[in-house]
Amino acid sequence: MTGVVTESPPLERLKAMLAEIADIRHAEAVLDWDSRVSMPPAGAQARAELAATLTQLAHERFVSDELGALLEQLAPDRDEDSVEAALVHVTHRLFDRARRVPTELAGEMAHASGVAVAAWDRAKAASDFESFVPHLERQLELKRRYVECFPETDAPYDVLLEDYEEGMTTAEVQNIFTRLKEDLVPLVERHRGSAPGDPLLSGPFPVEAQQEAGRRVLEAFGSDPASWRIDETPHPFASKPGAGDIRLTTHTDEKDLTSLFSTMHEFGHGVYEFDVDRAFARTPLGGGTSSAIHESQSRMWENLVGRSTGFWRWFYPQLQGLFPDVLGGIEEASFVQAVSAIRPGLIRGDADEVTYGLHIILRFELEQELLAGTVAVPDLPQIWNARMKEYLGVDVPDDAHGVLQDMHWSVGLLGYFPTYQLGNVISVQIWERARADLGDLEEQFARGEFAPLREWLSEHIYRHGSRYPPRELLRRVTGSDLDPEPYLQYLRTKFA
Amino acid sequence: MTGVVTESPPLERLKAMLAEIADIRHAEAVLDWDSRVSMPPAGAQARAELAATLTQLAHERFVSDELGALLEQLAPDRDEDSVEAALVHVTHRLFDRARRVPTELAGEMAHASGVAVAAWDRAKAASDFESFVPHLERQLELKRRYVECFPETDAPYDVLLEDYEEGMTTAEVQNIFTRLKEDLVPLVERHRGSAPGDPLLSGPFPVEAQQEAGRRVLEAFGSDPASWRIDETPHPFASKPGAGDIRLTTHTDEKDLTSLFSTMHEFGHGVYEFDVDRAFARTPLGGGTSSAIHESQSRMWENLVGRSTGFWRWFYPQLQGLFPDVLGGIEEASFVQAVSAIRPGLIRGDADEVTYGLHIILRFELEQELLAGTVAVPDLPQIWNARMKEYLGVDVPDDAHGVLQDMHWSVGLLGYFPTYQLGNVISVQIWERARADLGDLEEQFARGEFAPLREWLSEHIYRHGSRYPPRELLRRVTGSDLDPEPYLQYLRTKFA
């Protein structure tokens, strides 16, 4: 039994309490993975109750007076750069934020999300936005009440950002996204209609051969089957139910090769979590430091590695071997061009490297307007469709392929979308630094060598877990703050 | 949020607390299933910590003063036959037993089991009993201390039995087993060497065709894939991680058909759990009432159904279709005889219907002698081997195939083995009653009809969950107490 013994020193007691909470959260991760991969469908109702119980248990223990008293007692010297100081600091920040939210409001938010995600599911299936309106209005009302729990924050949207990206402000995101828009909109405009679905990539690509391709890439990237597994789910995700246990999922469709890229994407999330210093396990330092840094890694492995010419120099012959009928007669260069082509489309999840950013910018703008009340929920589809036309030049045929496409808002995830695009920006900043240290990465990839890159990332980013806040980590790695220019330069070069 | 609100009536508060505890235990079931079916091996260490945390959380909450006070307040009228009275009574019994055991002892037991099961694993692999001796001695010492927590109990072994089989005493088991031995030893003696491994059943039976056979049988027995799944694990088991979610496992080996029978066995455990009244979910009434009643159901579906002539009248043609090369030329009658033949052997897990009981009786005797100290641990292999010769006429070649074959003692499961054989006895008592109500079951099976039996069992046994203690349930169903005669009569008829 690992009970918290009151005689032990405060730091030991804090660690024991945090280990228990981390265990409950890892149990939640197993339950979540299981419900998406293994659970017979009729188990869903009982599982929802079970998951709610564990969430509440972890929350109760985390916001307890005892934990608060320990944190006060341990409040570290500001200058101290030890792991222990980081542990206390990171825990304190999370504790303060969690304590701000009244249990009643947290309960209402959890309940509203459960109801709204089911309503969203039905609304999307029927492309019926009207039925979703009251649920989104309710979520916005709750978000406004949540924001009021942090009255010292300048902009309301800052409160939401802070939950996913410590130290990020709405104004900064605004600046970066404005700069991106300047370049991305004209770049996309030049490619409108140029590649409306590439016949090279339309298959058929038999599912088992795609899964074999995914396995080979994962192996080459350095994932050991003793710790990693990959399964099929409708929506890909990565999960770490405990140190040494990394689970990816993908969705393989015979009609395209999306699955291979989503496997590389989820590998990026998985390797970040896998390589965190094991000494941080069962503490709040034991996972990635922010959503944007996490996304920078998934995007790096998916795009900067997985869509590079070096990678395909190595892997294209193997892919041709797996799909001789479809790819046998296609040149490597044509294939590489096809997997990177700019194709303005309706769906964020299917978007290419360039148009993706505009999908995110659209959501970032609308989230702020919704929160401020300058856009009314019933008017949302009309504004959505107009901006899709303006930014991407596409006509939205119905709300299922428009405003209803993503689940995020139904579960109250506002402030999360921007981190996807910040991840793209950051990925190139880190990439430039890695190239400066490691030499010609493309040449290494062409030989199937990915270990130098992974080791470099592990050394500079992954092993630190949440020890450093995202902006400090970025400065430590790249010597600079968030900067969109390397990303734009990368796109200019690639799509010259 | 489902927090326990202090203003609600005591019964509601009790139910809320029990629901939370049941949820944690269901989470443990998911984690256990996951660790045996899905978890990458390198996740084992983190998982062990996680599982220990959840076990401790559930235990702490269950033995809390608050729960005790509620139970006192609710202590029901003894005559009351309501579900609520049963809930309070059953919970009170479990609470009293759990409170008797000091936290320190519970911790030592949990830790010793973790250490000893690993030691057993290594000892079995090396057939090295000596290395296991200190671990078994430690378990016995802890068991004696556990027994001392219940000083009012007459026989020490009664304390252990009571954990698995409420109201059962060592003396009663002794009486029943003595009666069984009288008949079983001579019956086995007559079959010594008569069928030392039947060539009819030695395959090869390709794994996928066996899995298909299992699926067909499960479907005919009435398991809906919306709620049921089956996977492969080295040791078969059944699990219910929540209402409506039943998971079986089996181990399919091309060399024999054991997997099919173990699938039917686990179905019996699964259907008992599945059919418990949903109103009992998340309470201590929500599962089967005892180990022996549970085993009576697994044995019933495995042996009384799955080795019956009616069952094979229906299923043998299908099995021949699945294995035309091996079974095409074998008559149904020869096959049915082969799957029931008495074959004295070394391994309990592989034993037939008749010799199985003697494997159990051997363990029951040794457990009492070990606990009393009349057999010293180092002498155990010698005594084991001598009794195997006496009861079954077999020579034990090494300890891996003898005293080390089962995991039970390493994790401190003493008092559990007898319930396996009590289950066999009970299964025939219930079977006789079902036949009296339902008419010719064999004829129904021959038409592939299993619903009448399952519905009868559900009505009389399954739906009640743990509402009635095992002996009361047995009396309600059969009108009599535990009685070995129907079982012996069944064996006499079958093996005349």
C-alpha cells in the first residue's frame, strides 16, 4: 500500500499525492482508449458513469486543501532551476486554475459537454445546424462564466488559450495569424483549382498493405513493439496510459494514403510522450508541455519528415513494392509532388500543409467573435461559408461539410484550435535549429536514418516533459520566441 | 458530477458511495483485461502501480467510517425480503470482513502476492520448487495472521472458505469430498490407461476454424456481439468491466479442441454476469453470488450442455464442415465419446469431468494440512506426487507438472480450489431441476435451441445477482441443500 504518511517530508507527501492522481488519470486514458478501440457498444452507458467517477476522484484529490497546504509550504525560490522547483511551480499553477472553478460550474460544464456532443453527432449526420444552436449557446454561456473565474486576465479569450498554451495571449496569436494570412491567402489563391484531388493518390491501396507500410515507417522512426501498438479507429489519436505504454490509432481507407500520414502524425505525439524522462512519471511534469509544442512534433514527423524528398527517396521504392499496380508506373518525383500539393478544400482534417492554416485562422476569428457576442450563434453558418469562400475560394454545400465538421465546440474546446497552427509555426523553428546541428537531414532520411533527428529532439525537447513552460522551452531550443517567418520561408521555398 | 450530498436520505447516500466504489472496481476490471489482452509488455511496471492505487482507493472508500455509519443506520429488519434489505445485508457482511483486516496486513498480503507470483512464474519455468519454498511459507504465515482476524470462527480454514463461499464450512466440504472420493477413485481406476490421449482429438485443427466454431456456439447460446467479445490469452477468463460489457478469452491451440470447451466454460461465467438485473448495477448485488455458484454455471455450459449428445447432434455436422480433413470420416458417436472420455492426467486445467474432482480434493486436503502446519512446505512435492499416484494412478515427472502447475497459492488464493468442485456438484443439482421444468433438453439442443435453458437459468439464478446467499439460492432453485448424489448419479449413468 502506498498511503500518504503524514510524517514524511512535504515534498515526499506531495509526490505521493500526485502519483495517486496521475494513476487515476492514466486509468482514465486506458478507459478512453478501450472505449474507442475495444469496448462492445452496449457497454457505453456504464462506461460513461465510470469515466465520470474517475474524473471526479482525480479532481477532488487535486484541489484538496491538503495539497494546497503542501504547495504553500513548498513554494520555491524563484531563481531555483531544479526539477523539484519546476514540479512545485507547475503543480501550483494547475492547482490555482483548478481551484478557481466552482465545483458546480465544473459539473455543469461536464454535463453540457456530454449532452452537446451527442446533439452535435446527430446534427452533423443530418446536416442540421439549427438543432445544435441551443447547445452551442449553452457552451458559450458556460465559457463566459468560466472566463469570469479569472477576472484579472486582460482579454476573455486569453483565459481559454492559457488552458492549452501557457503564457500565450490573444494579441500575440492575432499578430502571428495576421502575418500568416498576408502570405497564405495569395499562395492558396495561386493554386485554386490546380489539383482538385490527385488521381495518383486515389488508389485502390489495399488496407493490409497500407498497415504494413505504417508498421515499417514506425519501426524506422524507432518505435519498439514492446512499448508501442497501433490500432484502427474512425478518428486517429495517440495515448499514453502509463510510462512505456504508447498507443497510436489510425484510420485506413483503401481510397487514399491518408492513414500513412496520420500514422506519422500520431507517432510525433507518441514519441514526445515516450521519451519524457522516466523520473518525471506520475507527476505533472510527466507529459508534453503544451498543445502547440505537442502539435509541433506531430506536424514535424508528418510534414517535415513524412513529406520530404529525402524520406521518399528511402521509402518510395518500398511503397511501390506494396502497391505495384497503382504506383509501379509512377515516378518518385511526381509522387512526392502529389503528396504535398495545395488543394483548397472544405475539411480541416483533410487539408494540406498550406490551406490548413487558413482553416485554423477562420476558427480562431469565429471563436473570439462568438465569445464576445459579436457573432450570434444562429448566424454562424452564413459567416462561416462567406469566409471559406474568401480565404479558400470554396463553396460550402452544407453545414456537415462546414460549421458542423469538427467536434471541438460541442465539448467546449474553445481556445484549442489556434494551437494546431502555432504547432506548424513552431515545428519549422525547431526544424531549422535541428538542421543547423545535424547537417543534411534529407540525406540521412534517404538512407532510412531517423535516429539522429529523434535523439536530438529527445535531448532538446522530449525528455524535459513539462519541466519548462512552452515559451521558455522554445527559447532554450531555438534562441528565439514564436516567429512565423521560418514557416513562411519554408512554404515559399517548397511551393515556389 | 455525482458527489455524495450529505442531505440525501441514508439509502441514497449509501448507493452513491457504493456506485463510486463499483466504478473503481470496474475500472480495475478494464485495466486487468487490458493488461492481459492489449497492453504492450513494457507498460507492466507502470500498470502495477496504477492497479495498486485503484485497489487501495476502492478499499479506503469501502472501509470508511462514513459507510459504516450509514450501514448501522440502515440495519434492516431481519424478516424483510426486499432488495434494499439484501443490499444493506450483503454490504454489511463485506464491510465487516474488510474492516477486520488491518491496513498493514492487507498491504503485506498485496505486496507478498506480487512478489510470489513472479517467483512462481520463474520456479515453474525452471521446475524449481525449492526457490518457491520461502514465498509459499510467507503466504502461509500471512494467511494464519489473516485467519486470526476472525477469532470467533471454529476452524481456521473456514475463514478462507467464507471469502469465496458464504456459509460454507470445512466440515461440510470434507463430508461431500469424502463421499465423492468413495465413488470417483474406483471409477477412475477402471479407466486407467484406457484412453491416454485420443487420436480423434489430436488435430490439426486450424486456429481460425476453431475460432469460427467458438463464434457459432456463442451466437447459438445467445451472446450478442453488441455486448460480447472474445479474444485470445494464454489463460482463459471472463470479465465484466461494466453492465452490458462482457469479455471472454480463450486459448486456441491447433493440436486440440480445448479452446471450444473453454469458450463454453467462460460463456457460463459471462452469461451469469450479463443477466444480473440491471437495477443491481454499481452495487454489491450486481455480480454472481459466490464462486461455487459461478463455477456451477461455467461447468454446466461446458459439460452438461457442451459434452451432451444433444449438443453434438446439432453441432457435429458443422464441426465436420470446419475440419473436413480430420473429422470427415469420424462418426458422431465416436466423437462424442472421445470428448468425454476419462483420461487420468497430470494437469488440473486439462482434466476431464471425472478426474477433475480428484485434482481438487488433493488440493483441498493439502491446503488444510499446510495451514495447520502438519505438512511442511519443503515436503510438499513428495506428498503431492504420492497422492497423485494414489488418486489418479499417475507418476509426476517434475514439479512444473506437479505442485507448481497452478498460480493460485502464489497469490494467496487458499480456500478457493474447493469451490471448483462444489460447482460441479451444484451444476447437476440445478440441471435436474431445469430438466424437470423444461422437458427434454437434449432434444432442444439437437435443434440448436438453447434459449429455453438460458431463460430458465436467468429467471431462477442469474437475474438475482448476489441478492441471495449461495445456499439460500440453491434451496430456492432446487428445494435442497448441497448434495453430491445427483452429480454421482450423473457420472454413473454417463460412464456406465
